[in-house]
Amino acid sequence: MNIAFLTTEYITEKNFAGGLANYLHRVSLGLAQLGHTIRIFVLTDNEDEIKYKGLIVHRIKYAPFNHALIKKLWKTVNMIRGANALKAAVLKQHDKEKIDIVQAASYKATGYTLAQSGRMPVVTRISSFTPLWREANGLPARLDDILSEKIELGLLRRSQGVYAPCGVLAKHIKKIAPINIEIIRPPFFQDLENKDQGLFEQTVKGKDYLLFYGSLVRLKGIEFILKNLVKILSENEKIYFLFVGKFGDESVIKKHAAPFENRVRYFDAMPRSRLIPFIENAKAIILPSMIDNLPNTCLEAMSLKKIVITTHASGFGDVIEHGVDGFLINFGEDKAFLNIIREVCRMDNNTINAIGEKAGKKIKEMFSEKTNLNAIIDYFQYIINQWNSRRHNARRG
């Protein structure tokens, strides 16, 4: 198949190292290795075509439009502009060489106008759902939010197929609109080449610590952690707590840790080569999301045989067996959260390693590269067959 992926972020671009970019790279690389032609269409600040690890990356030059007249509708206007830029690039390529199917990211409605063109089947993968993200971050719904979120939902309605990596978001979306959403788990594999131990060895080597890494925002549970940080540190006298990610003001974390700030370390977002040693040597990974979509951080930590403490709302309720290969809480349950951390901090290394081994095994079984890539291929082929059948019947009619 000749497959195109539409996205607002990819790992070839500066500052794009989030979950969507990493997921897309893993899937694209796996599909390419199975013999499919993969084209990534990404909105960025360049206009060119590059090859990256056997993948073709179409970089679409795009700058958000800023004008006083559209200030109150900035997100809506630029979402449509971004979708139009991607549509134009895909159709131009399609005229040169037929594209069999397009996968659009739901984030920022990347396939909104292409799905309406009727030129090829468009499948949308739900990478997030903005209304839930906005509400979790405590943000109001302005007119711009309402309209842009309608466009995001409109993409799901226009698509020939929609799938999600877990049932959490599918359940919420189905309450709003009767959309058929398939559940297809992503393939997961680790690239552990070129690990950089330097920063880890200089800072926390030899210390017992708990680790949070990723986006240090309310939605990811950062406020929940900070609220409980003093109790965590006071009840577990030898434990350090590490935060890795973009936060803006380290003093906010230190303020919440007082009078135990000497056992708190904050690191800005770092390259994955430096981050891996911090994950591998943590006592446990703390990722208590308010709402999430099977985050890459959890998959990565479990695959590295680490204990993960997360929430049912993260999408891991049907992955982790509580107390066996990780730990689950309902978001906001302070007592349960503190009890689990206390339990983990008192575990001996044999117990920690045993849970970690089970976590690694679970990820290998449930997120097998071969099995889950084949599931995606089968789904794409089903959508293509349905598309061709409808077109054939329309011509006959």
C-alpha cells in the first residue's frame, strides 16, 4: 500500500518529540519495513521533501495567521488553514502517484478538508480529544474553542474509518456522537541505542527516587503530585523525587516540596538518550493523568521493566493488573495514591524486579509490533475495500 500520514508534529522537526510524533514514527517505520510506501505530511517551517530512515517526509511550510480581525477565532481559522495546506500537498502527490489511504491525526483536525474531497479514503486515529483536555486543564470554552472542537468532531464524522488505541476516549466521544470507533492497540518497541549516562551519573546515581517525566501540566497529574509531595517525602525518608519535563518555573516545585526540597530534583526536557538512564534506575514511575490516551510514557516505562503508578483514566485500566505488573488508582484519590507509594518504597529489590519483569512481559504481549501492525494493515485494507465497493456501486447506479 501507498500510505500517507497527516500530522502537525513529527520527530524530524525541532521541538516535536511528544507522544504523537513518537507513535507515528514507530508505526511508519514498522509499516515501511513490511514493504509499504510511507509518506509523512507534516506542518512545519520548511517546504521540502526528505528521506528519514526509509520514510518520505513531506515538510509543508506553514505559519499560523495572526491578524487582529481573527484574534477571537485564532484556533479555528488556523486549524482550517493547516488542514487545507495538508490537503493541497496530499492531492498534489496523489496526482503524481496514487495514494491508497490516508491516516489523519485527530489533533487539530489534520484531515478535515481532505476527508471531504472524496479523492481517497481517510482514516482518523484519535490521538486526543480537545474538549476533554481543555476541561481537565480547567480552561473555559470560548467561542474559538467551541468552533475548533466542532471541526475536530467533524473530522471523525467525515472519515471513512476511525480508531483509537484504547477505550477511554472512545467511550467519551460516543456519548457526544454515534461514531463507530475501532480499538487498535499501537505497536511498541524500544530503541535503546546511544544511551547517554553522563547527566544521570553526575546527579542522582546511587539514590532511590521516584520519577515523573513528560509534560508537567495539570492534565498529566502534576498538581495532584505536588499536592501530595510533602507527605510522600516525609513518609519515605530516603526517597528522592525527580521531575523531568517542561515546567517553566522550578521554584514552584521547590515551594511545594518545602521543607524537603533537598530531596527534589527538577530537569528540563532532555533528549531520549539522556532520559533512558533516569527511567531505568527509578524505583517507580509516577504518571497519574486526569485523562489520557494510552500515553507513550507508560508504555515506555513498563517496557523497560519499571513499576508504573498510573490512573484508570490514562487508558491503562485494561493493560495493568493492579498489584501484579503495576498499580492503578482513580484520579484524585490521595489516600490510595500515598498508600501505594508507601508500599512500593518499602519493597525489596527482588519484589520490585519481579513486578518489573511482569510489566515488560505484558507490553511485549499486548503491544507486539507484528500483531498490532498487522491489525492496522487489515483495518486499512478493509476501509479501502469498502471505499472501492461504494465507488463501484455509485458508478453502476
